Amino acid sequence: MAASRYLATMGFFSGKRFRLVVLALLVGFGVHFLTEKKVSQRDFVGKWQSDRAVTPIHLAANGEWELRKDDGTLLQYGVWRYEGKQIIWSIKQGGRIIDDPNPVLSVTPAEFRLRERDGQTTVFKRLD
């Protein structure tokens, strides 16, 4: 409290200077929130190469994913969704549906990064 009383006696909280500081802060916050890109499931649709796998993964707009060899052989498949800043991968294993949520760390048109359960980061680079 002593600091605010000192600033008040110096005239910091009155007049034009204070209004300019408040205006600058409001403009700064407004620009940040208006320019922040909203990520959606569409940003992930496509063919991607993971730095942890040899076979590319195909993420379809209908929420399906698959690992398919160049000769067309299907290796693995499931469903995925983007929800709450996470990609949630779902597969059927032993008669049960298993969800594997991974927080999304960053997204650009060329790549995205996920945090794995073990804490490591997986990088996916766009192939199409």
C-alpha cells in the first residue's frame, strides 16, 4: 500500500498520464486477444509425418485417423477429435475403447506439436 500512496502523491494516478497508461494497457490486451488464432479441428485434417513413426498418419475431416502403408495396407485406425486444446485419439483394444488425450502445444499450417503422456513432445509435419 505504501507504494500506491507514494505514486498517488507523485501525481501518477491522476490526470492525462494515468489515462494514457490505462489506454495503452487496454489496447495491448485487445490486440493480443483479437490477433490470437483460434485453433479448430480443421487445422489438423490432412496427411502428417510424426517424428516418432515411419508411416504417415491421415487425419480425416470426419474424425477418423489411419496409418496406411504406401501399398495401401492398413496398419492401424481409430477416431480423433480436438477438444479443450487437446487431440484425443481413440482406438478399440480388446473390446474396449481407449482414449489417449494429448495436449496441443503449438499449431501452424506446416506442423503441430503434442505433449505425450510420458512428457515428451511429438512433432507432426504436414505432407499434403
